[in-house]
Amino acid sequence: MHRNAARAYNALWAEHKRVRVVWMKILAQGDRALERKLLRADLEDPKHRDEVLRYEERLSRPQRRRVLRLNTYGTKLESVMATLLKL
């Protein structure tokens, strides 16, 4: 990977991690232990996905909208990262 593309990829990866941290903070609603548990879980694990969906259902409508925007932004970051990897 070209050096500039590698820097861009690393910056996007850092942004993706920040978005995920904010997302998990919203889901945990102040519970630090739950937040750590959610952040340490494997993203590809179906049990983790089900657990996240359960916590999302408990959110208020404005919180759900914010989580949806964060998910959309995170998905866009992932697609740009995938494109960079193809270079």
C-alpha cells in the first residue's frame, strides 16, 4: 500500500474506532462495565449483534436516531477503507 494511502487508512481506522466508542457509550447509558464489555466483544459474533440490538431497543427515539447516524457514518468509513485496501 502506498504511504499516503496507508496514512489515510490509519486515520479512517482511528475515526471508525472513535465512532464505535461513542456508539457503545450511548448504548451503555452510563454503565462503565457494560460499555467495556460491548467494546471488547467481537464485532462478527452473532450473540454480540443480538445483544447490541436489545440495548438499542431500550433507547429513546432521539438516541436511536443518533445511533443510526453513527452506524451510517461508520458504514461509510468501512466502505472507504475497503476501497483503500484495493489500491
